[in-house]
Amino acid sequence: LAIHGIFVPHEDLDRLDAARHTLGYCPLSAQQFCFPAHIPSWEAARVPWIVGTDCAVSNDAMNVQRELAAVAGVRGYAPSSGDAYATFRATPTRDAATQTDRIRIEALDAARDLLDPASLLSRVWSLPGALHPAVTAGVIEADAEADLIVLDPNHPALWPARDVLRGLAFCDTSSALEGVMVGGDWRVAVGQMHTLLRGSDYADALREANTRLERLLGHL
């Protein structure tokens, strides 16, 4: 698993074996550092890739789901930052506008898969779940890792919930979280999430974490 994949020329992509190698993409972090990876070239090379998060290290969130909408936005970088659009801004002629729109359509067609909810969700479910040959994860079947979350489809964060996969790919559903199971054990029983966050155990853990953070910042 190679993370970020920013300075990756075509010759390096050609060396990767789809049966053995996977690239990892953390889009919100890459956007903050002003150098997102070139996902279309990964797609063209048919290299498997998954989505992760750098969390508070650089993008102030520990929410992989938020990264998926950023992945879908990758398509828009090329048209607005290319030479054709720079020419249009300097000389707004019909020909310059037509050339800019041609590049927009090419970018849209080349990365159409990035708008597909099932494809996006596979980057955080099934593909990561298949990384280790000794562990079956990312699927709901016998003998697989029983890591599950339960969401409330009636929560405003998922409204109108007519297309559940699209909602999961493009909404921030953290507030709709109702339960968490890890390894077959309920870490948060269904309906207890909000009670847990208001409880004394969570408050104690938060204070301890803040103390460690303040100590670390002091050292820095």
C-alpha cells in the first residue's frame, strides 16, 4: 500500500502489479497542501486505489466519508487550471471558451467513474477489505470481520434517502450514526451513540486526551 502517490511518473505506475499493489489517496489533505494526486492516470494504469484520511494531522477531521465528495471533485481541477482557461480569462473569445469547454467535457468523460456512488464506496469498503489475504473484510458474509455501522435513514443528514448509496457517498452522515459493531461486539449499541457522547466515560476520555495534546503542544 503506497500512500499519496503524488510524484509518480507513468514509468512507476507501469511497474505496479494490480494483484499486489494498491495506491492510497487522502484528498482533503492533498488539497490543503495544494498538490492532489493525478487520479485519472491511476485509473488509466488500472492500478487499484483506496481512499483514506490524514485526519487532524492536516485536514481537521477523522472522517473518511467526507473524503469521498472530495474525490468526486477531482474532475474539476484540470479545466479550471489549464492553459485553455488561462487564455480565456485573458482573451475571452468564443474560440477560447469552446476550447475550455472541450477540456471540461474530456475531463468529465475520463473520470465519470468518480461520480458513481458504488465505485466511490468500494474505495473505503471492499477494496481496503481485500488488502490482507488472511482477513476477510468489507463484505457481509459468513466468517468475515463483523465490523458494522448502523445509520438512521430518516436523519436530516441523509434526507431524502431515496438513493442510500448516493447519500452514503456524498453526505456527511456522522450525525446519523446510531450504532457501531467491531469484530462482532457492539462498541456502541444501537440508539446509544448520543447518550454515550453525553456520558461521563466520554467526558473523562476527552479530558485525558486534551491533557496529552496540551502536553505535546508544550513540547513543540
